[in-house]
Amino acid sequence: MRRPTGRGSNDWRSAASAWLTVLCLAQTGGASAPGSTGANFLKLQLSPRAIGMGEAFTAVANDVYALSWNPAGLAQLTASEAVFTHTQHVQNITEQHTAIAVPTSRWGTLAGGITYLGVGTFDAYDAQGNRTGLIGASDTAISLGYGQEVPGLSSHLLTLAWGTTLQWLQERLDTITARAVAANVGLLGHPGPATPPWLQRFQVGLTMKHLGTSLKFDRDAAPLPRVFNAGAAYALSLWGAPSWFSMEVALPRDHAAFVSGGLEYWAKGLLALRVGFRSQQDTGSGLRAGIGLKVRLWQLDYAFAGLGDLGQTHRVGLSVRLSRGEGGELREGGGLKGDLRHSRLGTAQQAFEQGMQHFTEGRYGDAILAFDRALESDPQYPRALEMMVEAHERLKPTVSEATTP
């Protein structure tokens, strides 16, 4: 937020302290120019899962958080999902986010969300340094998103999805407000079922975020923090468990480029362990970590990020699957519709049958991924978890033999 110049501008000294904290949370690169953009709260990422993976989520984006990360990822959902996230930033700055995504069988996936960041109240002073009382400050974003596979371009060689998010933004300092409208656009793709199986596990994503009008306080306007992200992710079976490895690069308009990477490991399909790293961070080491717990239709996620002398940021999110959507199909959590993620394959029964085929052929790693896909489609599928555990046990001797000198 920039210094306001109209009514209430005598309080700018106290406002600077609060909003510099927000800028410190949002800025990363050494070439940053604090105050050169507005709505910097948009840089504070929302998903605990993505934060735990080092904020390398553009090429994954396979849950309701795709609304803010990569709207093309909404095309991966065939189950309605809702989420509520609470973030405890430093100096009593808090952020709440709630969103819902509803897939349809013919019209893609629709989503909406609200984000609110509150600084609380703090002392206000006039230009002469006299205390004038208490004031408050907050940021709000209302988002509407849409994602769908690109008609005519998805084939046996390539599956491609696109998406967009429209946002109404408001920043408030006491009685002064500034508003803007913004848009995010994204693409998400992966090789189709006609390509080699190892290649089908890759997924790539591109986004351009925070395109829109400037925030204007009286005569003082600040552009939005536009950023371009490009990432790649790989779905694999790690020690017999379905996992993601992802990396990406970000090119912001107001500071140096940075890279991020992360790993997500699902133990028994119930407990997720996440670790990641983000470069070019002014405070803290850039390390990220998180955990997730999945119980039937519910998932609880937590992420931790250290910010050096500023302290720590804690994010907690609770998500739930509400329905199967109009189509009644669920795509596996690893990505778009294809052989691992190909068009029209995603029901629990199909995934389970594919897993059993891999199991009988002794391809236990591929079987685990398929059984995990079945559980993503139907968390209460009767035999999928049982067979995943069995495949994991069968895989252990194979891994042991491979590592024995």
C-alpha cells in the first residue's frame, strides 16, 4: 500500500509501520522496490499444501486452491471442493481465505473465493508526531474462476487445459479505500496416453497473474504486482507411495526472478509430508515444510515458513469434498485426465482395475499410483487402500534387492 494523499493522510506514519510489515512478508528479491506496487497481499500465497512444497505449485494445482495458483488446474476437478484457510503472519497480521469449486460435466469447473487480510488496530500519529488515536487497515479480494480443457486441442498426444480468475480488490486504511479489478490466466498440460508411460507423468503449467487496473488513493496510483510463473511437475512412486516433485521459476514485475522447488510424499495415502525451498528471500532461509492428513472426504493441511528476524508464518487449511459433480467422474489427484491422467479415465473402478492389472504384472509402483487414483476418486472405495498396502509390501523386497550390493 502506498502513502495516501487525501483525507486521513496525517496517519501515514503509523500506517507505514504496519504496511511495511506486509511488504516484508511479500517481497523476496534483492532487487525489490517496496511500495512500487499496490495490493502486495496478493503475493502472500494461500495454500498450506503449496507453501509446504516451496510454493512450486503452478504445474500441480489439482485442488480448489487452483483458483489462486493456476486457474487451468480447476479443469482437473470432478468433485466439488470447499476450503477454509487461516494464516497467522507476524505482528498479529492474520489472513482468512475460503473458496469453493464446482465441476460440471459439460461446462468445465466454476469456482469462487474470498480472501481477507487484517492488520488490526494500531496507533495513529499526525505529521507533527502527536498521537491521534487508533486506526485499522485491511485488504480484501473476491475471486471468480473458471477452468476447462481446451476444445479440439486435447488428444492422445497432448492434454491441455486453460483457466482464468477475475478479482475485485480493495485496500483500506481507516476511512480511505482504494479498489481495482484484476485477472489471472493459466495453462496446464501433459503428454497424452499415446506417449511413453514415463513421459505421461510430467505436467507443465504457465500463469500470468495480477493483470489489471492500478489501485488509486486520491491522486496516488500503484500498479498491481504482476508476475509470470512457469513450472514443471512429475508424479512418481517414491518408496512405494504416490508423490509429486515440482519446480518453477517466477518473474515478478517489481523484483528479481526467483526459483522454487518442492516434494510431496503421501504415506499410505493418508499422511502427506512436504518440504520445499524458495530462493531470493530477503529474510529467512527460504526453507518451507508442511504436513497433510486425509480422512475420507476431509483433508487438513499445515505449513510453516521461517522469516528470520521477523518470526514465523503458520498456515492451516481444512478442505472437504462435497459431491462428485455433474459428471459423476473424479480424475486422479495427480493431474489432468490421462493414462495416468488421460481423457475420460478417472472413475474409481477404472483406476482400481488398472491398478490390479499392474499388480498382477508385478509393476507395484504403478499399481500404487493407480490405487491412489481410485482413492482420490472415491475415498471410501472398499479395496483400493487394502491393495495399496499390499502393493507397498510387495514392493519392499524389490527395493531391498535393488539396493543390496
